[in-house]
Amino acid sequence: EEIDFVILEWKLPVLTGVELLDKMRDDKGLRYKPVVMISGEANQGIVAEAGESDIDAFLVKPFTAEDLGERMVMVLKKANDPPRVALLLRKSKEAAEEGKVDLSFKLAQAAALEDPKSSKPIRELGVLYFNKRKIENAEKCFVRAVKLNQMDVVALHYLGEIYQIKRNFKVAEKFYRKAMEISPRHVSRAIKFGKVLVEEQMFIKALRIFNAAIKQSGNSYVIKEDVADFCYDHNVNQFALKQYDFLLSRLPSRGDIMKKIGILRRKEGEYSGALNMLRNAEKHAKNDIEIQLEIADVLIIMKQPFRADEILREVIKKDPANERAQHLISMCV
């Protein structure tokens, strides 16, 4: 059946309300349906997230039937008779999707002139410039949007991207941080920026971003592990160790984390701690050849070649062509 109006809870069991709203706005058949979002909270992050997804109204619990009725009347009236600026932005988006780029720009420019005190039209014009890689024009639009609305988190994020493209990482960090502080969804975007900084070997800046993102996420285990795994792969060993140690203290049965901690401690010269951790990891994965090789490597370093030799011969029985095992066994002689 045709949907005329949506009342959407912010906190849902699978997707969040904002994630569902994002999917609606991407669907041509649903994108213009009027939506009232309801929530038991009214913090800055929730409001900013809702704003990013073009919510029509926001209602905080507890509320009365009269409160909801008033919002519904207001939203439906606006949906049935949308402001000219909203119509222009809709047509601009539709033109862009149809590949009519020049028309899309003209409509977005008209929307910005129609409502010069709103950040959204000038921001949307900035997005068009950004997608066309007209970076200087995009930057001017986003700067203007932020002047009009310091909470315009989308414009702040794009400014972070622009200064990243310009390789002005100090200014990019400022905008990513600001976006992240306003809206929780920008934590993941800030982490992507931190990963770029690691690849640029700007480790101090990267770790500053990672720490801020982890804190902003409420010490999310998922985010901690994502950052730790990235740092593990890029030899940012001490930071990765710190995150894995925290995770293992909360998730003591994770043998895979024990293995990574053991490998990192071996790399950092903490051989006794590495051996203990690798032995514990081995209990969770008795046939893991990599763990056995790591243990043998540590034993050789700790001047216990006979114990290492015994492990390595078992590995070679399982995997005769294992080059690392052959190399290590040559060191036991």
C-alpha cells in the first residue's frame, strides 16, 4: 500500500532510525515521504544525525497525542506545499542523477539565492562542485555553509576532505574533529582520515585522531579492534598493543587477540610476555602453525634452541615446504 507518512523511532534493534532514514532518502519512491522521528534522548549527536538525513520533524519522548498531532499537521502541510527552495533542491538532485549536470548546478544556485540564510542550499551546491572536482569552488561553498550554521556537520566533513586533498593535514584534522564531536557517524570518517595519516607516516597526528575517535565512540570494542588491526598491519605496534590489551581484558577468551599480542610483544622485544601470551593463544588453536612458529622464534631468541627444534620438526611434518620453519630450524643447530 502507498505510504503517506512515517513515524520513525531513532533507536531500532537492527538499523538505527537514521540509517533507515538514509535508505529511504536514497530510494526514489520513498525519499520525499514526510518523516517524524521520535527518541527518548535529545542530545546534540542525535539531532545532528537526524539533520544530516533531512528529517522533517523531531519529537522527544514523553509526548502527548496532541504533540504528535501538531507535528503531523505541520509536516504534512509542508509536504503538500513544499517551500520553493526545497523544490529547487529536489529538482537539482534529480537532474544530477539523470546526468544533467549544468541544469543541476543552475537549480542549486537558484536555491542558494532563494534562501541565502540557510546553510543547506549552499552546502548542496558545494557537494556538486566537489563531485566535479572543482575544489576551490566547493571550498568556498562549504566555508559559507559553516558560517551560516556552525553545526552543519556535512559541510565540516567535506572541508576535512578538501584539506586532505590539499595535503594540509593540520587543517583537515581540525574539521574532522569538529564533525566528529557534533555527530557520532563521523567517528568512522575520522578513523579513515587517521588511516590516511598513518600511510603518510604522520603517526603522531594519526594517533591523536584515533584516540579522539575511540573516546567519542564510548570506547566501542568494534572501533578499537578496527583501529588495532589497522595499526597491527602497519607496524604501529605500541598503539595496537594498547588497544588489544584493553580488548583482551574485556574479552578474555579471544585467542586471536592473544596471538596478535604475542606477535607484537615479540616484535617489541618483550620476549617473556610474548611467550606466555603465545602459549595461551595455542590453547585456543592447537593446530595454528603460525603460533607454533612464533613460539619457536621466541625460544631461539631466549637461547632455548632444543625446545624450539622440537616444535619446528612437528611443523615440518605438517608442512614440509614451510620456508620460515626451515630457516628457524637452521638457527637451532
